[in-house]
Amino acid sequence: MTEKRPFRLPSARLVAIAAIAGLVCGAGVVTIRHIWSEGQVQGAGVAQAGLCEGTATRIASLKPLLKGQVAAMSTNERPRIVPLSFKGPDGAAMSEASFTGKTVLLNLWATWCVPCREEMPALNALEREKGDDRFEVVTVNIDTGDDAKPQTFMGEYGIDALKLYRDSSMGVFNALKKEGLAFGLPATLLIDDKGCLLASMNGPAAWDSPDAKALVDFAKAK
């Protein structure tokens, strides 16, 4: 039986792998489809401005915590709600509105993405320790095909605290790419309880580190 390697802190080698994976992923992504009309986008922008009122102040307070193992995260300078669409563990359609009232660390991953595989145990540990009714690590798998591959991976690596969220169409990746938030995998977003984007990053991180836990504790605090 192949020995499953434990999570290792991000290194220059992992960052390089992540960059290569991003190029491969970007090359294979289908053309982004425009879902909203121009009028709908403008209307959504007005609604978001009101809903995310005060987010900029919270983001400013968050910046000092983006250090150490989460130093690669960048804060969102334009308070907004990022459109999301994928399937939940039961196969039901989900969107950003599905998590209203809960702070979310959203992570896009795939079984063929080496950095993703490396960081999944740490994301699992973060969810096990910090997950509650006010916070959830939401890892969305974008492998094409059925659920067999991600389910097998999660079983073999002991990923038992995370739920299997899925988007085999890669539409969620395309949507985040359009927003300038995903260039490869893994891609991670920190979203507040109103659905407003706080910070994001591309590449792996030690999500079970004290730096990551301090960031989560601040983000989910009322």
C-alpha cells in the first residue's frame, strides 16, 4: 500500500508546482459563459454596495493578520459578493446565498492538483477544530466525471471533517477566474457571514497553522 504523505508547509517547490498546475488548468478551462445581462450586473452591484457596507473597515482590520503561513492572501479592495454555483454533498444546487450567516473559507481543488493534495489534510484539520455554526471550510472539487475520484481520495487520506462539494463543469473556477480571483489551483477565498469577499489567494497554505487559525477567529468574530 502506498504511504500517504502528511501535509508539508508550502515550499518554493510547491509554489512552482502550483504555478504550473495553474497554467495547465487555465489552458483546459472552457470559455466563460455570461450568465447575467448588463442590466442585472449593474443592479447586483448596487445591491452589493449596500450589503457589503462596512466590509472595507473590516478588511483594513484584517490586514495585520495576513502574515506567516497566510501572508500570500490578498485583501479585497472592492467590497463585493462573488457569484458562486456548485453542488452540495447531497447533489443539490448551492450558491453564495446558501452560506449566509456563516463565515466561509472557500477552497477550489482537484485530485490531479499536487499542491491541492498536499494541503487538504490541513484544511481538514482546520475544519475539525474551527468548524461550527458560524464557520465552515468549504472545499469544492472540480474534477470532471462522477464523484468516485474525489471520494476515493478523501477516504484514502482520512479527509473526514470536510464535506464533498462538487462542480464537475468547472463553472465555479471560470466564475472566479472572471473575477480575477482564480488563476490556477488551489484557489482560496475568505468570505464573511454576509457573503462579502474579505481576502483571497492562489496556491497552497498551511491552513492548520496558528496564523491561519488566528485569521479565521478574527473573520468569524461578530
